[in-house]
Amino acid sequence: MAPSLSIVVPAYNEAARLVQSLPVILDYLNKTNPGAELIVVDDGSTDDTAAVSTHALANSGSISARVISYETNRGKGYAVRRGLLDCQGPVALFSDADLSSPITEVPKLIGPIEQGEYDVTFGSRALDRRLIGIHQPWRREQGGRVFNLIVRLATGLPYWDTQCGFKAFRMSACRPLFEAATIDRFGFDVELLYVAQLAGLRLKEIPVRWDHKVGMLDASANYARDSMRMVSEVKRIRRQVDKGIYTEAISAARTMSLVEQKQALHNSGAPGMQKL
């Protein structure tokens, strides 16, 4: 039997965090969604991420759980796509390994998709900053705001936070977009949301609880360098749109979304379904 929900956790050198977060995720899923699956994607870690994950998932209860691991670090975007494309559930969500957004926030994202209202939902730290418990370092937070402004100007995406590591997808409509995506690192969130919008999918930004978790990246962060890389990737996405790199995937995603909307209206007996 296919799982009812898939959760993907991308991880690079996250052994210390996963030993704590994976039991929390498994406990939550066993209590609330025992038909779910959990996939950890070890993105070429040099620590014990794979071993720690394998050990934690051995006690998964009713949850179907596995680790995908490969030797070379490819980037968070690649890891997220690799996990999503391996999902078996009709709805899939990816979460950062540190659970900056608590796993208990999952219903906020998957509910609107399961109810047929949206194809993509994503957590936002910007819509209601009262939900932020611990803020990021000031330079990173301000850099995020500047980057988001650049994204809005470059793509027309009307959202205030594209980078929160907590997003959910209707797999039937979004799978073609994952297969066509090319951005492996900083700009992968923007790529997915932008191409989904071009496909006419129904997107929803949702405020979620969020706490900054201090980790190894804080010590090595170069905010100016990372910001420039992100801007470069946004430019690359725009060029690829202009070249038609995503055209076939956009068409497939749009068709699937419209078919499912029409079927949902037919099943509900709602008037005007012929207009879709």
C-alpha cells in the first residue's frame, strides 16, 4: 500500500542534529499519520549522518523509513529533489534536519493540499514574525529580506519568504517540475516556486512557527558571498525559462493540475465544473 504522506529530510553533516530530530519526527508520524514514509537524503556527508540516520530509522514503528546516500556533496537542492522523486505518497513535504519549523506544523501545509485547495504550500517566516521564537543573526536576516526583494523583482513571485526549509507538494502535479529542475544549491526554492507559478499551479504561503538553530554553518557563513551566489542562480533560472528549459515540464504540470481540479469538482457535484 502506498504511503499517505511522504516527508523528506535533506542532510549534509547533520549527524548531531538527526540523532535528536529523527526520533521526534517518527514519534509524531506514528501518532498522527501511521501510514506515512520518511526519507533521509545524506548529501555526501563526511560525518556519521548516514549511520546515525540508519540507526534512528531502524526503530520507525509503522512508518516506512529509509536513507538515500551518495558520496559526493551535490547541494541541498539536489538532495531535496532526489528525495522527492523517490517519494511514494500523494503529498510530500521536505523539512530541514534541525526542525527549525517544528514537525507539529505539518498540518498547516499538507491540509490545504489534501483538501484539494492548493498544489504547493510553503512555510513563511515573514507573514507573521510573532511566530519566530529565535531570530537569525541580524546580517543573515537582513540579507534574506534583500534577496527576497530581488526575487520579487526578477520573477514576479508575490511572496515574502521563498527560502524557508519547510515546503509541501501535490506530487502528481509537481513531479514533472522536480524532474526538470536544475538548481542544486542556494536558488532551488526559487526555481521550484517560479516554475510552479508559470505552470499555473495553486501556491500558498503560510505563516509557521520558526526558531533559528545554531549550527556549523553559522561559523563559516559568508553572507555577502552567499547572497551573490543566490542572485546569480536567480539570473540563471530566468535565462533557462527564456530558453524553454522548463517548457515541457510546465505543460505537464499544468495539465495534471487542471485534470485533478476538474475531477475534484466533478466528485463534489459543484456547478460550473465544465469551465475548467
